[in-house]
Amino acid sequence: MSGKFFDALYNIAIQLRWRHLIMLLLVSFFGGWAMTHHFEPKAEIVSPKVYWWYFITSAMRGGDSGYSPVTTGGRVVSLVSSFCGGIFL
């Protein structure tokens, strides 16, 4: 059963064009930023100078940016952003 799922997912992924992947990455980045700002409005992580670094390091290395969300909502957004960024990066 899981083999069929991954085969279907792979077939969808190879049909996507680069512009679709870039758009999904941008939606993931800006959506994650907006949601993190919603859950942690006063945290340093939502400043523009910090969030791009946080997003890239979370996606590329699984998180070692020196910043982390404090609230449960922020942590869930971080998990989703890391997963989405990891797929596309």
C-alpha cells in the first residue's frame, strides 16, 4: 500500500514544472512567516533579518539556526515549514 502511495507522489512530483516548485516554496516561506508572526508576534524570529535565515537552516539542516519558536503554535508552524522547505530545497 505504501509503495503505491509513494509511486503516485513521485509521478505527481515529476510532472511539476520549476515555476510551480518555486511558487510552492515562496508560499511555504511567506505563509510560515505570517503564521509564525501570528503565534509569536513579539519574538525575534519573526523579524525579516532573522526569519529567512531560520527558514533556510531549518529546511536544509533540520534546524540549527540559533532561533526557535516558543509557543506550541509556533512549533507546529516550524515543523510544517521545515517539512515543506525540506521537500523543495
